[in-house]
Amino acid sequence: MGSRITRNILTLSIVMLLIICTASAQNKDVDKGKAALAKAMEQKDASKRQELINSAREDFQKGGLKPQEVAIILGDTYLDKGDLVNAANSYSTASKEDKKAGFKKVADAYVETAFNGDEKAENKAVNKAMDYYKKADALKEGARNVGDKYYGKGIDGYNKAIDFYILGGADVKLEAIAKEYFDKGGESEDKAAEVYLRMKTPEGDVKAGDIYFNRKEYAKAIDSYEKGNSADGIKKYADYLYSQNKNDDADNYYVKVAAILATSKDDAALEKLATESQKKGSYGLAARIYDKAGNTTLSDKSNGYAELISFNLDSAKIFFNNVNDAGTVKAIDDNAKVLNALKDIADNFDEVMKAAPFVTMITDSVTGQSTPSANDQKTLEDYYKSVRDQIVKNVFDVSANMGKLKSDDLKKYARIRFLRYGAIRKILNADTFAIVKQKADIKAKDVVL
């Protein structure tokens, strides 16, 4: 038994010794191959270099290295010598993952080559780098690397840095550039907005919109807000339109805001928007928004006020009856004669506006402000000169009839209707509807509706 154990131990020892000897011999062959390869890289004669490379390959093979492993050694050696073409060729025969790693090394090397001061070779080297980053499945990482290099050039390199940061999805770095532009102020703020837009994210679109809005570049602002699907931004622009008495356009943007809020099922925000629509005098719109929020009672009530503002008294009473508002129904009945007189004046104003000559509006592409063409403006002024006395009489009649209304609520909604007309705003006090400009002082421009 003891002799058998002794023989087994002896056999194992011999095997281990043979393995060690073999490994030692192989290591020597690998080292010999590396030495031959190093010597090959020093040769200027191409044939002598290739001869040594072939010798190195033989040594590596004797050393037990697989062809894919030899490919990595050759690639790294070429890379160290700056021979990127042969380095890439060698890496291309490595295993799948080693090939990618090798190509990324080549790409990084091309980037360093690109930014060594030779601007003529820069684009070519950068293109080569991006090609190899793509082959290495490292396109985004590579784009960020190149972007950093351009960013390092200072402001002259920012445009190209932005291109590569976009490709690399480097939003944080794009925001940093945008902030640098914005902090410079002036026209650089527009550059900041452009960077935010190029990010193609809702957050970037909204930031661009805010910049444009604060610069009073309203057309660009609303474009940005709509791209970002920003309810707050679109509403801010709509409120600006309301301030300019462009209620119809403003209402259309409130509709867009309501659609966004409805999609997110934010009924509370919808009701708040409807309440704000009422404050703007847009009761018909408020009714539609309350409907979206599922509040039929407030929708009916808003529809009632919308019909009252339009002086459609019978329709208004139907809606108020639906919500059991007997007080408003009685007020309408008690003041029907005066309300109908005001309706006739409002209808006349509308007819005058319909008969007015068409005016071509020229819109500023930056501010979004619209102004009439000079020729059309003259034609319009001539038209209003011809109906001046009729409009002045109607405006004064509005003032007189408003004083006859016995309900403050009815006065409120009648004011909303008549404040839509420019002549009312220029000739009467907006709150009391008292006459503030006498007939002798009223010019043609004052009676434009």
C-alpha cells in the first residue's frame, strides 16, 4: 500500500515538472516573439520588418498563443508606434470583444492625432475616429470624447462641440454651453436658446421658449413651447395675447392647454384654467373646458354667461334655468328692453367690421407682432372716416344704455362684450363706460372697431 502511494506521488511530481518545463519553454518563446516584434518595429526596411514580424508570429505560435491573442499583441505594438492603420488591421482578426476594445483604442488614438495642432488633418482624423468608435459599439462615448476636445478649444470650437455632444447624448454638457451663452447676455441669449432647442427634449424646448419670451421674441417662444408640449408655456403666451386684446387667438391657445391637461387627466388644473378663461371674458371657452373636467353644472353656467354676452337672451335663460339660477333669469327679464337695445348696437358694430376692407397683416418673424401694410391701412382709415358719425352715435348710446341697466352682473357681462371693440375702449371709460372723449375730439383712428 505504501509503495503504491509513493509511486503515485512520484508520477504526479513528474507530470508537474513536465508542465512547468513546458510552460517555461512556451514563455521563452513568447518573450522571444515579443523581442523579435520590438526589433521589427525599429526596422526602416519594409521587407526586413515583415521578416521579423513573421518570425515573431512563429515564436508566438510555439509559445502556445492563439491567432486571436497574437492579433492583440501585434495591434498594441503597432498602436504604440503610432501605426494606426496596421493596428486596426491586426485588431480586426482578434476575438469579437477584443476587436471592439482594439478599435476603441485606435479611435482614441485618432482623436489625439486630430487635435495635435494640424487643423487641415483634423476633420479627416475625427472622421476616422468616429468610424472606429462606431465599429467598437462606442459611438456615443466617442462623440462625447470628441465634443470635449472641441469644447477645450474655447468658444470658437463650441459649434462643433455641440454637434458631437448631441450625437453623444451629453445633455448636461449642452446645458453648460447654453448657460455660458446665456450668461454673456445680449444676442448670445439667442444662441443659448438654439442650443436648448437642439437638445430635442421637452425641458430644452421650454427653456428656449422662456428665453425667447423674456426677449419679447414671441413667435419663437410659442414655437418652442409647442414643441415642448408645455401647458405652462403655451398659457403664458396666450395670456400675452389676451393683454394685446387678441382674444380669439388667445382662446385657441387655451384650447391647446386644455387638451394637454385633459390628456394627463388633471381635472383640477382644467377647472382652474376654465376659471381663468372666465376672467378673460371667454365664457364659451370656459364651458368647453369645464366639460373636459366633467363639471356639467359649471359648464352650463358658463354657457349661460356666453349667451348673455352675445345677447342671446332666450338661450341664456335656458342654461340658467338648468342650474336653477332664477335670480339671473329674473334680472334678464327685468332688463330685456335695454339688453335688446344693446344687442342691436353690438350687431351693428359687427356688420361694420364685416364690411371693412381687407387688410394685409405683416407679421414680424421675431416678435410675432402683426401690423397692417401701409396701403391697406390708408384704405381702412378712409372707410372708418365714412362711418365715423354712425360709430360715435352708437358708442354714446352704449354709454347711455349701460347706465339704464339695473343689475351690476348684467353690466359686467355687457362690458365684456363691448370692450371687444376698439372704439369703445378709446372713447369710453373701461370700468364705468362714461364718455371720456367728446365728439369733436374723436378722430377716425378712434372709431376703428
